[in-house]
Amino acid sequence: MKLTKMSALVATTALCAPMAMAEDMANELTIVSWGGAYSASQKAAYHDPYTAKTGVKIINDESSAEAVAKIRAMNEAGNVTWDVVDVVASDAMRLCDEGLAEELDHDAVLAAAPDGTPASEDFGNLIVSDCFVPQIVYSTTFGYRTDLVGDTAPTSVCAIFDLDAYPGKRSLQKRPIDNMEWALYCDGVAKDEIYDVLSTPEGIDRGLAKLDTIKDSVVWWTAGAQTPQLLADGEVVMGSTFNGRLFSAIAEQNQPIGMLWDMQSFDLDGWIVPAGLSAERKARAMDYLFFATDTQRLADQAAYISYGPARKSSAPLVGKHATLGIDMAPHMPTDPANAGNVHTYDYEWWADNRDDIDAKFQAWLAK
Amino acid sequence: MALTPVTPQTPAFTAGTAAAFGAFAGLFVGTAQGSGLMGIVLGAVILAILGAIAPMMAGKDKPVRWAVFFGFIAAGYAFGGIPAAVVGGIFGAFFGWLIFFVASGRYRESLAPYLTPGQVLWHYAFRVICGVIFIFLITPILVVMPLSFNSQDFFTFTPEMLQFKAEGYSLKHYRDFFTNDDWQNALRNSVTIAPVATVLSVGFGTLAAIGLSQPHVPFRRAIMAILISPMIVPLIISAAGMYFFYSRIGLQGTYLGVVLAHAALGIPFVIITVTATLVGFDRSLTRAAANMGANPVTTFFKVQMPLILPGVISGGLFAFITSFDEVVVVLFVGSAGQKTLPWQMFIGLREQISPTILAVATILVVVSIGLLATVEMLRRRSERLRGISPT
């Protein structure tokens, strides 16, 4: 008897579930992002106001780390379930090249600045791909333990390679990007010649040889949260990570950590719309993008996390932190005081050379 | 129960044994303080001295043991405050007992008189090795529990925590779990997916096991192998296959899809446990029921089911835990709307090392212990009913 009731229940749920799904799909957006504090800032600055305005329910999927692979698989299976996806610029370029992301006419689909400047001018050269709508400028930079570096706090990125002045472990991201550039810069290569040197086999060897001098003292990280954890534990003296993670460890969690902005590596993060959406879903995704990337919205996000808005017109609107009440402008990677010596990461060069250098880097790591 | 008369040991023997233990403990204390070698030497020397004294103090066990106990507490406190004093107290109590256990020869008491010294040594070495393995397995789980009460947002034992100050501890990660929408949605998804997947696994698995236990079914072994294959094939392969298959038939990213995928993973557990209970099932009972006019369905529910119920329930619990802990398949088959607890924990670990994960882990460990204790009690009950074990 009991079993009969149970199976009736199962059958009913089984029948109702797809119907419920179908109804919701009409008024729902699946937005993919990175999770953690970053997704929380997007929810507060974009999602909640958008839902309040339009009634569209937003589902947050935290899969950006696997975005390229998953979009490929969805495309192959003919079942694209994502509407708007947050990816870094280099992933957006790859997806665009493979035809997996929609190409956009930025001026037609995005809001103009309040003074009427068209979107393409307001974003300027940050539109690195036809499929990409820039959202924030972040940087990969260094934090150090203020109580472990002695009397002289590091002011140059080359402190990473200086084991005499700053003994102890340092954490670096487990990939060649940025690390190779920093290594060559600290080996005496001029900033504007880094990629020329790195284009030669000798240049790659030279970068790896420089990294070799500190290899035994490096803890390699793969997730942005690892360096703050290692710094909080005192396991490392200094380490690279995304500037927003360091800001939250310093300002929100009161850890004894200082920022080393020298040679910070700028990168972009933004939206793409996957190819293959139905006309109706695509229209809904575009409506969201128009709203979420206007001047005010981008400035609002900066109240929750210390990443710089991608629009020029948003910069003057950046205010105070939403809960701590501190001015956010001095914590932005784009602030003139922080951006004195910046390393500009060359997307195209890395797109062409990534596979080759990755292989050499991995081989060097395994040695 | 003394098997062997005891004779007190020589100071040299006691000192040597105690020194070995001291060196082992010293290795850990020394490493924590920065020099493992120094710790080994100091630990060995201190315990050798205590071990040499003990045989001379025979009969005055109590005062000496208290003295060692408080001596270690004091030394620990001087070294590193309250936490070190607690560790010192544990070491002091153990070493105080150890030196008299060895010195008085009592360790020989419960062993057969004909054992060689080598066999006696192995008898105790075996127990020490088992203890070390046990500690190795359980420590990571135990470390997580106090960390989940951390008042900071990192996986760090802060100085306040180590000094047992109230401000070092907080329930905020538990509060975060119970108030944060992401975690609550994940919890809701987990508790709506796991029971339905379990019901499906138990239903199909039990029927399959009963069918496959009939001797006249053709290709029994082959069918059995296919049904339990989800347990053997690497999960990532099942997951990728399910992803493409479910996408084509419109089940990918739906509640039903995740439930079916989890049911497929749970069925092997049910088949295995139910098949095992059916081995002890007396088939003449079903024939007797048929003889008295019961149809097969009535026979199943009235006669067979109550007897194999413990196997069904423990299989169901394994199926439930499989669905509740599973992260790989749901990442492929599910979409954000079906985000389960393990998925949320996986994201949390990757994007933000938040101790909320530890709070959830602690809750899940407690739940898992409860479920496994139930399984064990059912197993004992079934054995008792079938008269296999008298206890």
C-alpha cells in the first residue's frame, strides 16, 4: 500500500517537473559568473535592480571557470542553457573565434553614456573582441605580510625574486602568463621589449632561468582565494592574486597585508552572449546587457568590490564601499596612485603563443 | 586476569623504552617549534631519565605520576600558554602511566607466558601501528570541526582560538549557512533530489535483485554486471555520457534528469545489499505462502519484504548518501537550478575559501554518522533475527 502511494508520488513529480520548468523558462535568465564576492557584487549592483524593474527571475550559475569547455559541449549537444556569460577577455576572444559567442554591434545594443557619447567610444579600446562587452578592469598584483617583511616594505615587483631581502615562501599563479613577464622585467629587460624577448626561444629560457632562482620558494596557486588564505596563515611572505581578493582580506577581514601595485597586470572581464539562443531568449539577454552595463550600474558595482568600471563615464561616479563607508577610488587598480608602473598584458601575443609556452612552463615545473 | 607472573624491569630497559616514546613525541613537538632533531633528542633524554627513576620508585606510583602530570603541564604552559599546557597534560598523563607500566613489568601480565620477547614487542607494536593509522584517518575530520567555529573568514587557527578565548570563536559560519540564499537553495535541492533518487534506486534495485536471484533467469551474470557498472566505471565517464544523452532527450538541466542520474548511481548499492540478504532467505517460505493461496505480490509484501527489509534499508541509505555527496554527475547533468550542497561546497572552495564550507562539512559529518549508525544497528538486528550472531 505504502509503496503504491510512493510510486504515485514519484510519477506525479516526474510529470510535473518538466512542465514547471517550461513555464519558468519564459521569464528567467541564467547568468554565469565566477561565484564568491564577485557574484555577490553583481547580484547587488545588476541582478536585484533588474529583477525589481522587469520581474525577470535571474539564476546565478557559478561556472565561469569552465565556461569555454561547457559552451563547447552545449553547442555540440545542441542545448544551450546559458543566456549571459561572464568571462575574461581572452576566453571571450577564443569563443568569438570559434563562433560560439554572438557578435554584437556595441553602439546598437548598449546604452550610450549620460552625455550622449556612444558606447564604443565610452568603452574605448577595452572592446577587445566583437563578442565582448567589457565590465570591469581588474589586476593581478601582489600582497605582502606587513609583519613579515621587516622594516623595508617592498616597493618593486622584483622583491619577488629577492630572496636575500625577503626570505620565505611566495605564491604565484600556476601558469606562465604574467610570471614570465615579471621574470624578464626583473632580469633587466625593458618593459616595452618584454614580448620581443619572449618571442625568441632564448627569451623563454631566460625567463624560466630567472623563475628557477626562486622555484624552491614558490607555492603555486590555481584559485584566486588561495593567496589570501596563505597570507592570512603566514605561510607565504608575499603572493600574487586578483586585487579585489587582497582588498577584501585587508579592508573587510583586517589582515596584516599590504598592497604592492608595481607592475600590476591589467586584465578585463566582461559579458558574452552564447551563440545559438532562440530569438526570444536572445532579446531577453540583450535587454539585460543594456541595463547591466550602463554608466550608473558599472559604477554601482564598485561599491561592493574593488574592480574598476570599464566605462570612462563611470569613473567619476565611483563612491564609497556599501558597508564599510570607505572611498573606493584609491583601491581601484586604475587609480593614478596605483597605476604608476603597469604591465599591459598582450592578449594577441598570448593567444598566438600560449600553447607553446604552456608546454615549456609545465615541463619546467615538473623538473 | 593475570596470565603471567610479573617481574619488575631493570632501569636500563625502562629508560630505553621510554626514550623511544619520548623521541617520537619529541619529533612532533620539536617540528612544531622549528627543530625536529632537537625535539627528538630532548624528548628521548627527558623520558630516559624518568624511565630510569621509575623502577626505583616502585610502590609509590601515584605521587610520581601526579608529579609527572603536573610537571608536563607546567612545562607546556611555560612554553606556549594554555594550548601547550593541555597538550603537556595529555603527554604527562600518558608518560606517567607508561613508565610504571613498563617498569613494573605489568605489560607482560595479560600475555601468555611462553611468548618470546619478540612476540611481546610485536603484540604492542601492532597496537601502536593501528592507533597511528586511526589517528591519521580521523585527524583531518576532527581538525575541521573546531575550525568551523572560527570567528575569522580563513581556515586558520587564530591565536585567540588557541588560547581558548571566547572572541576567537563564533557561530557566524553556521548563521551564514542557515541565512544565505545560495546555501539554502542548495540544501533544498539536495533534500528534494536525494530522497526521490533513493526511492527510485530502492524500487528498481530491489526488484532487480529479487529477479536476478531466481536461478532460471538467463544471462544473470551479464545483467548483474551491467546493472552494477555505474559503481565501477569512472564517474566522469558516466557523467559525460549522461550529459550528451540527456541533452538530446531534453533531460539535461532538469530536476528529473538529476534524479534519474542519481538513481542510476544508487541502484548498484541496493542490488548488492539486497542480493546479500537474499542469500540467507529461505525459499520454502514463498512456496509455503503460495501453497496457502497468496498471490506473488502478497507473498512479496507479507513474507519476503519484511525479512529482507534490513538489506533494503541499508542499500537505500547508501543510495541516499551517494546522491547527497555526489558532485561530478550533477555538475554535468544539472544546471544552476539544481545546484546541490556538494556543488555549492565545490564552488565555495574554488572561488572563496570560506569557513562556511567547514560548518556545512561538520553538519554533514554529524548527519552521516547518524545514518551509518542506523545502518549498523539494522545490520545487527538482522543478524540477531537470523540467529547468526548471539550478541
